[in-house]
Amino acid sequence: MNQAALEVIVSDVRACTQCEQKLPLGANPVLQAHTDARILIAGQAPGIRVHKSGKPFTDQSGDRLRTWMGVSEAEFYDPTKVSILPMGFCYPGTGKSGDLPPLAECAATWRADLLAAMPNISLVLVIGLYAQKWHLKAQQKKNLTETVRSWQDYWPDQLPLPHPSPRNNIWLKKNPWFEQSVIPALQLRVRNLLAAPA
């Protein structure tokens, strides 16, 4: 599939209103996709800041994720380098302990077609439980910590990550091995992929 065909799908996604009635702020699908991208960020769903900006990861989570990856904002927002497909493209609202889960209809409707249109993806950053359930399927471990701890089982094509949200500061303090072992490997892999000729 060429970029023009992918752009048709992306345009259809951006016009999607199938979950409008379930969304507290209405539909505003947020994604970034290109057939040349080597890296895919498979996230959860936009937060309220991203809903308002219409641009993925324009929040503290994005700042931390870019630090983890070792990339500049220009590299991160270059769709020919990085595609960003959350499990739900619209802000789902907030519950008692943070944002609600991504709506399941989104992945069921769009994900397979979008992924099929991006043949050059060499690394998928699988962020959080919902993305890990979809992308890793039966390879998931008993919980997120064990899945991330077993990162080499999925390497070098996929890398399960905790969500980079400030809500996970306690998790990061409890699991220093993550930033000591996983982040250097991630940064080297990202740098090599971005440096590779098209």
C-alpha cells in the first residue's frame, strides 16, 4: 500500500464519529501515520491535553517518552520516522483513578488496516496494558511489571513499556532496572533505526 492509500484511511479515521455518544468531549481522533515510518508507538488513548491540541503526546507523558527514546520533538513528530497509533484515538473521559480505558470499537474498526499499510515498522513500543493485550496477545506475562521485565522476549521487534505518565513515578522508583537496562537498549535501537537509509 502506498502513502496515498494510507492517507485515505487516516482521513476516514479523523472523520470517524461512531463512538460520539460515549465520549464526554466528542470525537477528535488523534494519530500520526506514514508508510515510511520505522517506529510505531502503540499507546492507550489521548488525555485531555492531547484532545485539545489534536497532536499526540503533547503532555508530560510525551516529554518522558521522548526522553526514553532519546529523540527530539522534530524527530518524534516526523511521521516518516515515527507513527503513533493509540488503542483508542479519542479521549475516553476520566474515572476514579485516572483516564478511562480506550474504547474497544476503535481498534476493532481501524487497527488492522492501519498496521497493514505500514510495512516498514521495525520496532513497536507497546505502551500500557491495553496495547500489550492487543499486540502481545498470549505472550503477555501475568502483569505489566513482569511483561516489561521480560522485554528481551519480544526484542528487537517489540518493546513493552509502562505508561510514561507521571502517575507511574512510583513504579519507576520501585523498578530501577527499567531505566538502567531497558532505556539504553531502546535509545540505541531507535538511533539505529532513524539513521538507517530509507
